[in-house]
Amino acid sequence: MAKTRAQENRAVRQEALREWLSKKCTAQHLVDNIDKIEALDHTSETFRNELDKYKVANDQRLRVMNKYLPDVRTVELTGEAGEAIQVASTFEFIPVGSNA
């Protein structure tokens, strides 16, 4: 089935957003913030504020990443040219109590 112009435009915008997010919201940012949290001086007066700042930043990055970047569990499979995948299965029925 051919895509409408609106669907094509939406796909282009989604891809651009995914690309931007993949550069902006990387796992490396999360790791860097974790390193910063570990390096915080827990005896300082600003410890709680700094900790909260990094926790919020990490939470927000994770939310954005989970929303817009594909998750392995949610990847859509399609056949060639975007068509549906054909799945065939066979089974053998053996009646209960049979010796077969």
C-alpha cells in the first residue's frame, strides 16, 4: 500500500528526530552523570541538590530515549518493500488416548 504524503512527511520528521536524539540522548551522557554522582562529596551542603539535578537529568534522558528510540521489544518487522511477513506453521493432531 502506497504511503500518503502526510505519512511520508511524518516518517521523515520521525527519522530526523531519532537522529537528533541519538546524538543528544546517548547512554554516554547517563554514564557521565553516574560518574559525577559517584564523585559528589556527600558531606557538602549542596550534595542533595547536586544529586537531585543528576537524577532528574538521567530520568528525563531515559524517558526521551525510551519514547523515541526503538526498543528491541518494539521493533516492527516487515517483509520486502514494507509488505507483511507471511508465516506458515504446521502441526500434527494426535487424539488423546491414542497409541500413535
